[in-house]
Amino acid sequence: MRIGACALLASILAGGEPEVPPSLPQVPEGFKVELIHQAPDLLYPSAVACAPDGSLFVAEDPMDMPGPSNQPLDRIWLYRWDDQGHVAGRTVFAEKLNAVFGLQWIDGWLYVMHMPMLSRFRDSDGDGVADVREDLITDLGQKPGAFGFNDHIVSGIRLAMDGYIYISVGDKGIPHATGQDGRQIQLQGGGVVRVRPDGSGLEVVATGTRNHLEVHMDAEDHIFTYDNTDDGLGWWTRFTHIIDSGYYGYPYDYHGRQDKMLPRMAEYGGGSPTGGAIYLDDAWPEEFRGNAFSCEWGKGLLRRFELERDGATFRVRNVSEFMKPEGVPNFRPLDVCFSADGRCLYLADWGYSGWLQNQEAGRLFR
């Protein structure tokens, strides 16, 4: 107490303001949360992805804040850490991108979903800046800024054991996409599609969802989505087990003909779920393994879903709030990823309760 009071008094006598620690979200007992970066050093973070060497990729989405939403203004930072876990340096890994809402590191490439493009980037000389870019698909979704800002779009990506990249599709759909081998698909409304890492084998997996931003995949590659449906009128947020060729009712049958569709696992009223991931490692206590951690942008929460088998499908055994805002103003989680060693969760916080505003906002938590 004396040391703290002396430090405060010394700061005041020196004519400076005492340093105020940043507000941090509340996390469960046994966990520690850190603020890594915030605006103006990091703006509008929309997606995060961890690499095997421990480095972190963080996308910024100015297209959907100051805009304009139809110009390729987005970029991706590469963060590297020192032995104490502090930022050792960061570089702009890639830039001049459309709205980035999907990232994953696969075999030396960073795959980026920036609708309507699925691209991959490589840093061949190790300077932290991508010098090779390949656009694998250029028509995977609507044009940038179609129908306003970039929401309800093709977004999160996840590599599965079967060698396919599974891609989350919002209900703006895919008018007409062509893969590297000439294979073509269309998707009206939301769903899940997949493609090989070389851009071949493009196909539709499931249909009839509304607006999820992520495909959550467990240790056996079961797929789950957390549908973003905040418009009321019975279109509620819902957690769903997605199966190959499954049809989930939106918009034609969800209200009136549920006998024609596969059901959701659970429904949670209004809200705006966004990105998420399932914890598959063993650095955290065993009770967390296989849990889905999903951002709830609308409610300002990071939710934990405990899943368990229920016959041929699954059920939500319990849902809880893993990260809550406490004193953090405008806490708006948008995406999470887990470090390669399983010790850390990184969270991109949009930091603002809206879009297309001339506001400097954004945070990165660990």
C-alpha cells in the first residue's frame, strides 16, 4: 500500500497522470487475460489465425468501418512473440484485400477468405511479408459491398482430416463459383461448402442455414455452426450440428414445415454470433477439451458450449459465458483462435457496436 501510494504521489508531483491499467474482460478463475494491442495501433480486427511456430495472423477490416465497403482496403498483420510472450515485432503480411473474415495456416500457406476470393499467401524469404499470392477461386460469393457492408457473407474456413477446407456461407449465398478444375456450384441462402487446398473439388455440403460466420470442427471433424439471427420474428440464434447433404430449413421451412428439415440442437433468442473454435488440446483442464468457444458480437460475450453425444447427433450439455465485458466498453468479440501449444486463446474484439462509422476501434486479447 505504501509503495503504491508513493508511486502515485511521485507521479502527481512530477506533473504527470498516474498510469491507469486497461480494463479487461472477466474470465473464469484460473485464467488470465491480457490486452495485446488496441486502437489506434490495431483497427477493426475481423479474423485471427495461429501458426505452428506460435506466431499470429490478425486481419483488419477498414472496408466495413470508415469504408468504402467495395474497395480492397483490408490487410493482415503477422505478430511474433519473445520468450516472455510479449510482442517482439509485427509486419503487414498481406494487404489490398477484400473483407477478411476467414484465415487458416495450411502447409506453409496462409489461406484467406476475402469474398469473393479464396486466396493463399506465402512468405518465401522469411521477412514477415508475403511475396507469393495465388487466387484459387475468384467468384466465391457476392461482389464486395453488395447490398451494403460485408455481412451475411462467405467467411470462416477450417481444414478437415479429409483434406477439404470447409467454408461457412452466410445467406447472401454464392451466385455461381468455379474451382480450379472447372467444377461449379451455386448456393441460395446460407450453408457450408468445401474445396481442396489446391482449389479443386468445390462442392456444397449443407444448405438451409442463415448467417453463421464460422464452421466449428471437433476432433472427429463433426461440424457445428452458431447461426446469427438477430432480426426477431422467430429467427433466433441457434447452435446446429451440420451433416453432409443436410438441409436446415431457412428460409422456406424453418417456421412452418419443420418436418421437412433437420433440427437445430438448441436455440438462444436474439443475438449476433460470429467466429469461434473448438478446443482440441490438453494444456487447459480436461473439462474444456471438445468445448466450442463462440463469439457473441451482439451480446458482447465469448460463450462456451459443452457438447456431448446424443444418439447419432449431439446436444448442448451446458452453455456458459467464458469471457464477459466487465468494465470494457463496447466489448464486441468477432473471432478467436487457439495457439499451437494449446495454452492461449486469442480474441479479436471489434470494439464498436456498429459498422461504417468513422471511429477508431479494436482490441486484441489473449
